[in-house]
Amino acid sequence: MTGTTDDRNDPGLGQVDSDTGLQASYLVLSDEERAQGFVRPVRRTYVHQTCGTATTMSLAIAETYARQPGFYGGTYCAGCRDHFPVGEHGQFVWDGTDQKVGS
Ligand SMILES: [Zn+2]
């Protein structure tokens, strides 16, 4: 099971599960920061354009994207079991859209 933290020094950020490729923990904006409002819809599922697999993230990560779209440099694909770039030139779109994750 993977979790989230708003502590940049959380040791889980550097731990990767060798079976799933998931980090033990993912960095998110704090509850207080996320409570200040979103500039994008809160979307939880994205598609890796390279392999076509949809991955659903936890709500705290989805809200972090909605609050600050450029927060992450990459995200996890459940099909590839690895992380790949997001952003304008990244490899992911929000499920059912052609909008790039992280843009
Ligand atoms: Zn993939």
C-alpha cells in the first residue's frame, strides 16, 4: 500500500517497491494548501498514451494536481509499473480527454 505525505523529508519518498514500482510515499501539497482552491478540475484517472493503460490516483494527489498542475515532473503507470514524465510534452492525458496531465 502506498501513501502520501506533505513532508519533503519523508523517507518513503525514496523507497520503491520492487514488485509494483510504486514509491512507498508520494509528496502532496498540505491540506491547508489544497483547501485554498483548485485551478483545474479534480480528476483521478489518467491514461498513459504509450501503452493505453488507465491509472487511478489517490484523492490527495488528484487535489494536488488540481491546485498546482505543475507540481509533479512524472507519474506512475500501473501497466508499465514505472514512472514517466507529465506536463505539456509528457506521456499522460486525463481519462476521456486529450488534456495533458500536469498542464
Ligand atoms: Zn504505461
